[in-house]
Amino acid sequence: MAQTVSITVNGTAYEREVEPRVLLAHFLREAIGLTGTNVGCDTSQCGACTVLMDGAAVKSCTVLAVQADGSSVTTIEGLASDGKLHPVQEAFWEKHGAQCGFCTPGMIITVVDLLNNNPHPTDEEIRHGLEGNLCRCTGYQNIVEAVKHAARAMPAAEAMPEEMREHAHA
Amino acid sequence: MYSASVDYHRATSLNDAIKTLEKNKGAKLLAGGHSLIPSMKLRVANPAVLVDIGHIKSLSGIKVTKKEVKIGALTTHAAVAASAEIKEACPILAEAAALIADPQVRNRGTIGGSLAQADPAADYPTLMIALDAIFAVTGPNGERHIEARKFFKDLLTTALKRDEVLTSITVPAYGNMPGMGGAYLKHRHPASSYAVVGVAAMIGLADGKVERAVVVVGGITSNPMHAVAVESALAGKEPTEANISAAVDTMDIEATLGDSYASSEYRAHLAKVMAKKAIMLATERAGG
Amino acid sequence: MSAKAMGVAIKRREDPRLITGEAKYLDDVQLTGMVYAAILRSPYAHAKIKRINTTKAAAHPGVVAVFTGEDFKDLPALPCAWQAEAGRIKNNLNTPRVLEIDRVTHTGAGVAVVVADDRYNAEDALALIEVDYQPLPTVVDAEKATLPGAPQIHENAPNNICMDWAIGDKDGTEATLGSSEVVVKQRIINQRLIPNVMETRGCISQYLPASEEYTVWMTSQDPHIMRLLMTAFVFGIPETKMRVIAPQVGGGFGTKIFLYPEYCLMAALAKKTGRPVKWMETRRENYVATTHGRDHITDIEIGAKRDGTITALRVKTFANLGGILSTIAPGIPTTLYGRVLSGAYKIPHIYCNVIGTYTNTGMVDAYRGAGRPEATYVVERAVDLVARELKLDPVEVRRKNFIQPGDFPYAPADNILAGLKYDSGNYEKALNKALEMVNYKGFRKEQEQARKQGRYLGIGLSTYIEICGAAPSSWIGVGPTGQGWGAAMWESANIRVHLTGKVILTIGTQSHGQGHETTMAQIVAEELGIPMEDIIVQLGDTLGTPFGYGTYASRSAAVGGMAVYNSAQKIKEKAKRLAAHLLEASPDDMTFEGGKAFVKGSPDKGKTIQELAGAAALAYSLPAGMEPFLDDITYYDPPECTYPFGTHICVVEVDKDTGQVKLQRYLAVDDVGKRINPLIVDGQIHGGIVQGVAQALWEGAVYDENAQLLSGSMMDYAVPKASFLPNIELGSTETPSPTNPLGVKGVGETGTIASTPAVVNAVVDALSPLGIKHLDMPLTPEKVWRAMRSAQSAKM
């Protein structure tokens, strides 16, 4: 039986009817029309669907929309502010961290959370921090470079998008 | 990918959750959802009602006293791994939590959910048995306590009744005790990141000898097991490499689990190799 | 005013929409009235379909219709577009239907389809379809399938053989092997891989009854080819009645080249239901319905003199094609495999026999490298095996046998390359650079010390060549050297310089991660002196792009890039003639440089390309016979394939207790000719390397004896994560290809082709003190541990 959920996405409050079985990923993509978040697998491995929920990176394919009722979500579409790219987005562009781009939105969101928790990660910490995100194109090399570039470019407090900062655990 | 239809109830309190479980035979608890939702997407699990306890604040949190660490069942793996208090009071727990799955899963998965699932390839059950953890469980008849070693019954089966909720986990604050050290090592499955074999070793030293040795192996049997022979062989001995090797060689757990990545024979071998490393690391941490 | 563009590491034009989530992939496309298809797939690998009952499914809420194979029996089976040299040998073809009618020959074959208002309801309805199967015996092994007593899968393929293909000199090779001082024999397995492209496959189709036109959105690497095959070979309608659009495509690695049943099914459903219909693969579906790669069983025999000179190579391969043929399946283990078995070496006699077999497994077709990784694995393992047998340094054996710079253009022995020749190379230069990067001598000393301590350190090389730039008409046609494709694989590019000096470049290649919107624009920018930001590249839609063969086989730079280059030259010529006319000068006195046409020697008295574009479009004053607008198109037929090469080196340590292989270092020196964009080239190499390393260490499709895919999801099949890998170190040499003025060769697949043997050679080197000479992939900890244990007990 459908339920009404209220979810704030990228700063805007949405109220929609949804069946309990619908995944947050599908809700974002179809009910809200934010197709930036991609679905790449069906066993919660690939991380292409990663979004920020109440300040932490989560796999939106493993969260039901009804679980997110009352929560605040940031998707890839919500990272840039006032037409200005987030430093992690800039870094992916600068360092060629994207090839086909399918894993990129989820990857960028994970990196935002990673840098929020660990502003100056070592290569090893970066690689472990990306264990929940698969990429088949880049071999991860330039993604690691992009993370380091973003870390250098950005003060720690700025990693999380503004509307997430109150939720995020540092 | 697409689950079957299900009803959803967000529990407002622990009592509300228990009542809902009582009334609905086909109801299942939903906490972090990272065991249940994947099963539902495969249509392997098809509950009639989901009872979401994920928003009951009283069920999460970490309380440390001199002797114990009490962790609310809804505490996420990320919170356990990052907790400065747990790193000091019960470091092996933080070490193991940091190895579970990946960062996103750790942000949602809960300690209670993992324990109630009792997956043989999970990390926490091995830890809990090694730590002699006590689980607080609440049902229609009130609260009871279950020892870790009595909690895990069989493959994916625990002592929890259908209408009971695991509410907290209490482990010793061994980090405050001198001469105690622990280590958890995991051989990760390269695809699933689950533990192919996980070994938890706790060593208590006194006068340069092993006063107490705990070695628990997960991933090779339906539920984790004490390597009793190894524990006995170590007790009272000096924790030299030679003694540890000799003790580990007596390990006699029959490995019953195996798959195309790692056969039971290989898992049994890994258990020994990892037990030796874990014991040595625990010994070093115990100050020996 | 123009800046240099060729060879510059420019940030990609594609990226802004990728990093913001604005890019529209297949599943992001929404059409009014769209409905969703879910396909019921056979759980049996070999079975007769006795009966299907769809009544309950059709009655489920939200269901628009349910169909079975019977409903589409008027559509023919899909075409096989590349038989293995059909002019020369017999190919026993069997291709899929949009939905199978009588029998299935692999798990995942489609038997019914539900069309519903949303995918959750469609999935519910799938569970309500009742199918009566009669299971039949199965076979999974490519060699065992050919033995007497094996279950027969297709009536027209006795002993399950699709084709029996051979090249080279059979008798000469036999005689030479017989008289060689040393012959090493080894059976090697190149295991089946599941490509795991991050975006699974999908398709949306719409049909307009009044105009009888289809529009098909498809995750495709070659929209024009898809349109051709669907219209001419499946639907029997004019090409002009279908438009195929590849939106943003999330990777392909070959799997999105082919014409699959689902694409035809969606088109048929759109017509039948009158609604736009979308289908998007789930990952588990992808594992059984999308093509797999590799799966060869090979027996190598390599002959040599005691001094390390290779005398002959004989290879026999059973190539698993799966339960039914994908679009170009027979061509991959033949033309693209056997013909490059000379590798980087002057091997005097070569003979290769490939038997393509049917088994009850998933379809096998091109997967990054497509035949060349399999060949390179054979050759590079063979060289190491010979070196080991002769107790020579594998580096020195390679040097001794290398094709030398003076030997190019080089035709491998026994005409195995069917008339083509390697274009250029300096194999030793790349080798020396790589050896210096790794400090080879230093490593061998370190290894000696480590061995004394009981540690297993190893180093492995791969000095590869590869063949790119498919393909010259002389090769792919149906003449004496024809490889059976039946069509020359040229490429197209149309440059239009608009009135305001802005360029629209439309091309027939189809980027799905390779950055053509950047690299092709760089060629235009360099040649015409127009700024990058004024150039837009359009591709992927049959409406508005010239016919092209698409992107795969690392052909886009050498063939597609050359089409762009040649169109730019034509534009320059027209610009010069127009400028001459406007300046009242002789066309022969004109030159074009830095975005300007001017009289030689007088660069200040010239016309910019922008001025000329405006003049050509406004057409106030054109020379006699000149048409308005600066617009030229090229269909480029390459004269030759191109041959990148290089040396990859891998350093590993094997844990003596667990058998786990730890990658200490991975470095690559690649020569891909001239690099249009070094940033993009490096990215291709990184990604390719990781896929090849993954085959050596972690990946492998596993079937049980009932042909059930045990490695059925990402929970079981280990696609590498970032934490598995060290930082990859890259070096390069640059030996331009003399076959095209750009000097480019190709790079998309080199990483995958080179890396697999480098890793395996390293592990075998590490384990050599135990007497281990070969180990099959993937080199999982257990496999290595068992090998070490056997070797150790054998020694006792």
C-alpha cells in the first residue's frame, strides 16, 4: 500500500506517494526526476547509486524511500552551488577522473564524504575509502589523483555541501 | 532488483515494534536494511510487513564504563569504527568494524542487524564470541540477556524469537585492563568483501605467560567457534613464536563451509595461518 | 589566432555533464506513455520448451501484454555478421531469435516478455508465467563438447563445432618442431570473463504507425551498424525507416557492439503495443544475457635453438563460443587471434588451428582486446616457458627474437597476417626504458636476497604488439585475403564550418568513455586553427551523422581520426581557393597556417578561417564552380592496420603461507604512435591494465556441471576495487605510424592485451624455485597455495 513520504532533496522539500518496496534510488530518479544517480548492480556492490543522506554517503539502492521519510538527501545534482562546481567535481575534471561517467556521480559523492571525514588522506586511505565504488574504465588511477587534488584545493570544513553540514559527523 | 510488494510500519518505540511483530506473523525488523533489502531484491526474502526500528534513537549509542562497553543495537558500523571510546576501551571491536564491507555500507549497517542475521561470513559474530559479549533482548515478556556463545544457533539462525528485538550489546572494556590485547584478522572475499575466514584472538598475559587465550574462528563453520585446542595449548605458556606455532598446529575445527573461491580445506589452512598472526599481534598489544 | 591542440593534455569537453549528473544515459530517457518490458529467461542451460502459459501474468495489475517466442515467429533469427572466413571454410551458424520458441541452449535465453506500466509490476508478472521445460543434458567445456558422447546442441553443428579454422604452414611447422633442439609444450587456459561494464544494456523503442518509422535508443558502440542489421536482416524494412540513437553510453568494452535479441524485441513490442517500450538489464541479467569474453583451451608447442632463437610455434585452440552465436563471435578467435601469433618476434614457422565450439554457456564475443589478449597471452607465456627451459634470462630471449626497426614493414611468417604488415616499431627501445624504470638488475639482486630469506618475489614481462585500426578494405573484403566480414571498415567525418566560424563535426565513431568529443575536436583545432571552444562534435545518432562503423578494435583514432584529418585538409583547400579569389591571388600561391589562408610570404595579407567561413556561407563572391559553405566529408579507407607495442613489467610477492599474490609494482612503457591527448591516452592505458591484471588474479566465470553460472552476481565475481591495486607507473616511446599522416596507432585495448601475461609471468617467476613452470588463471590464493604445496611435497 502506498505511503506519503517527505524527503528533502538538494535543499528542496518533496512530498510524494510511494510504495514501500520502492528503492530510494528509483524514487530519486523517477518520482523526483533526478537521473544523475545511476543504478549499476543489484547486489549493493557497485556504489554508482551513492548519495548523501543525513550527512553520510549511502547506497541509495539499499535504502527504501520510506526509510528516508523525514531525511535530507544530496545527490550529484546538488553539489554545485550558484553555478560553481564543487572542488571534488573540479578535481575529477582536471585529473581526468571520469571516462564513461557512469560511476562518476556515486564516486564523487563518496569522495565528498571521505574528505569530510579525512581531509588529507594517504593513497592507501583513499583506495580503501573507495571500496564501495566500482569503476571499470579508469583503473582508479586518475580517481585517486583527483581525490588528492581536491584535498589540496579545499579546506576540510568545505567538503560537505552546506545543507548537509549540520548532519555530517566529522 | 525489484522486491515483491510489502507493507511498512515505522515503529515509534521499542514497544510499538514488539507489538507489531507480535501481531504480524510475516513481519520482519528493518534496521540498516543491508542484509534484508538485498535479500528482498533477489526475492529470496518476501516479508509481509517491514517494521522499521531505524529511527528509535534510544536503540543507538555507546556507553563506556571502567569495566564495560554497552552499544545500542542500532549503532552503525561506521560509528563503532570511529568511536574514540571504543578504540580505547575495546579496540578489537573498532578494528573489526572498520573492516566490514565498505564505507557506504558501514554508514547504514548496524551491529544489531549484523548479529541478528548471523551470516557465517560476517565479522561481528566472531568478535562477540571472542569477547564473551552479552546481548540484551526485549520481547513481549520483557527483557532477557543472552550470552554470545548461546546466541548463534545455526547457519543464519539465532536464539532470537520471532517477536523479540536485540537492543544492546555489552562487551568487556578490556582496553582498560593491563596485560590484555586483542587482534582481528580477516581474509576478505574479493567480490563480496565478506570474511572468507575471520580470526579474533584475545590474549591476557601475567608474569610473561599466557594467563588466558581466546581464539575464535569464523567463516569455516555455520557459526564461529572457539579453537579450544589452541586455547588450551597456549594457556600457561610463554607467548614465543615457537609456542604459538605449536599451539596453532593443534587447531582441530572441522571446516564445513567452502565455495568456488575457497574450499573448506583451504579455509582450514587459512584459519591456522591467520590464528598465528592474530595471536602474535594480540600478544604484542598485550605488552608481551 | 590558434593554439597548438595535437598532443596537448586538454581537459575533456564531455566532463561537465558527467560530473554534474546531467548526462542522459539510456535509463534516464523518459518518453510519454512509455511502458516497461521484463524478460523471462530460461533457468535451464539446455532444454526444450514444451508449453508456456501466460494467462495469470497477463491478468496481473499494470500488465499491458505478455508475449512468447510464438508471437514473433515471423522474425528471422539474428544475423551473424562475421563468419570466420566464410569464403574459405564452413561456419555452422546458429543465432538467437528475439525470443526462443522451441529450445534454449544457455541459461538466460529469453522465452517470454511482460510489458507493464512499471518495472516492479513487470517483475511481479514474470513470476506468474508458467513454463514447461524438458531439460536436456549439458556440456560446458569447449574441448569436451567436441568429443563423442557429448550432448549435441545444434543439429547443423556435428560435434558442436561451429568452425574449424587454420592458418600458417602446417607441414613446415611440424618439420621444424621435429628438428628443433628444444620443444616446450604447455596447455594453457584463458578463462572466461564477464565484462561487467558499469552501465548494463538497455533499449527503448518507439514506432509511429502512420510513417512506419521506428526510433530506437540503444546502449550501443555502433548505431549505424545496428540500424543496418536490424532493418536489412531482421525486420526487412528500408534503412531509412529506423533511427538509432545511442545516448550517453556508460562503457562498452565490446559488449555493446552486437545486435542482441532484446533490441529487436523492443522494436517489435513498440509496434505490437503501440507504446514506447523500455527494457533495462539488471546486473544479474547482464551476467547471462550479455556476451562474455575469452574462454580458450590452448595447446602450445614452441621450438627453439639452445641459444634462445625461436624456430617455430604451433598452437591449437578450442574456442568456446557459447550456446548460440553473438554477432561477430566467429571472427574473434580466428582473425583477431591466430593472425597475430607472431607477436613481437621473428618466428620463422607458425601454424594455428582454432576450433570454435558450441557449449551450453553464455554467448562469447569481443571483450576488450578481442582475440589479441588471448594471442599475447599465448606468445608471452611461450617465450617465458622457452627461456625457463633453456635457463636463459627471459629478457634476453625476447631481445634475441625481436623484429628489428630495420625490418619494418614486417610481414609475419607463413602469411599468417594475410597480406598485412606491421607498420613500425622499436621494441627494444621500449623494453630498455621499462627495464630502466624497474631497475631490472637491481631487482634480480633483491630477488636473490629475498629467496635466501624464503620469500617469493617475482618479476614478469610482456613485450606485446597489437593490431588496431580495423580495417583496410583489402583485408576485410571478400577477396583472397578477405577475413569474412564482407564489408570494408572505413570511417566517416563531416566538418562544417558555419557562418560564424563555429564548427560542427559529425562522425561515425561512437565514444563511450574514450573522449572523442575532445580528441576529434583537437584534430580540427590543430588543422584549421579554430579554438577548441568553437568546435562541437556530434555522434551516436543515425540522424545527423554520416554512416560509420562505430568504436571498438581501437580503430577510432587511426581510422576515424584520419577521416577528420582528411576532411580538414579538404576544408583547407577550399578555404585557400576562396581566399585566393577574394585576395585576387593565384590559388597556387596560397598557404594555410595558424587558422589563416594567405599568400606565401605575406601572412598579414590573408583571410582567417572565420572570415572565409562567413564568405562561403554568405556567398556574395565565390570563384566559378565553387559551392557555398565550408563543408566537407570524408570516408576514409585505411591502407593498413596499425601496430602499437610496448613493454609491461609486473613485480609481485607471493605470500608463502597463504599463496596470496601481492602486486608490488606495475609499470608500462607503451608506444601507440602519436598521442592526440596524452591525458586521455594514459587513462585508456590505466583502465586497460586493470582489466588485464584482473583476469590474471581475480576474475573468472564459473559454471557447474549443469551449466549453471555459479558466479552469477557481483557478490561472487570479483571486479577489482581501488584497494587491490598499486599506483600504475607509465612511460612511453613514440614511433609514429607511417601509414597515416597523423602518425597515430591506437590505445584503447593495449593495456588489457599486455598486462595479463606480465602478471602471470611474474607469479611463475616468483614460484620458480619450487619448480613451478605454469599456473592457470585466475591466480587465486588457494590455487597458488595448492601449487606451492604440491611442488614442495614433490621435492621431499
